Amino acid sequence: MLSTTLMQAASIDSILTENSEVEDSIKVRYSGNETIWGFGLGYFPIWDDYFESSGIAITFYSESSISKLFNLGWSFQLNKAIGSSGGYLSLNGFLSHPIKMENHAIYIKGGLGIATLIYPSLVGVVEFQYLILEFEKTAISISVSECIPGFQMLMPPVISIGILF
């Protein structure tokens, strides 16, 4: 009877060891984080007759999970034209929906903000962000964002590469 009990204990111990080794080898993915902070450096092209030069954009943002379907976030973006003195600031709030497929994560973002174009204006914001590389504590992303002042015209799309932490 004692040998039967020891045999069962040995088999349970081997199952626990095998399962713990499998769990230890699972990688923690950045897209599973509850809160995301990021910094992006971008470029926007010459656009329509209204914009005479291309420019650069710097973006700071954060978002936090509020449900299984949505994240709530904010972003601050500075857009500066290269060949002229033009540019604008934008402060936005948005909802984000993460789409996770196997090893890929895409965030679809939409929201409202205030931008300093000629005068402070209400803007709509749409962004698509793809995580290129994910590590345990950081990630690298590429995104395309669009600012829509007064929901009447499109600003140049901003193409950015970002670091998330």
C-alpha cells in the first residue's frame, strides 16, 4: 500500500514539473499589458494646395484597458512643417480596440481632440497602429494617423514609428 501511494505521488510530481516547465517557457507579450505608454516620431507628406511642405511629428500617448473590448487613451502631438513656419499642436482623447491575431497586435483608435490650427478647433482623430516587435517590457510600432479639423477637411496623414513602454 505504501509503494502504491509513493508511485502515485511520483507521477503527480512529474506532472507538476512538466506543467511548470511549460508555463515558465511562455513569453509575456507587451500587448497583454493593462497600460501602454508611448513615444512616436513621424513624417507627414505635402498635402493638397493648403500645405506647401512636408513635416515631422512628435507624439506622446498613453492608454489603459477599460474593458475586454476597449482601451481609453490620450495623445499629445506636435506637427511641424519642414520648409515653412507652419505646424500645429493637438491634444486628443480616444477609444482603442486591440485586435490580436496569434503573434500580431493591431490597435484601431478613434476619438476627439483640440488642435491649434488657425485658432483652437475641435478635431476628429483616427489611427491604425501595428506592433512590429514585442518584448516583455517594450514594443516597437508603426502607425498611420489622421486628424480631421471640424470634421470638414483632412490634414496630412502622419506615418510614425513608435516605442512603447
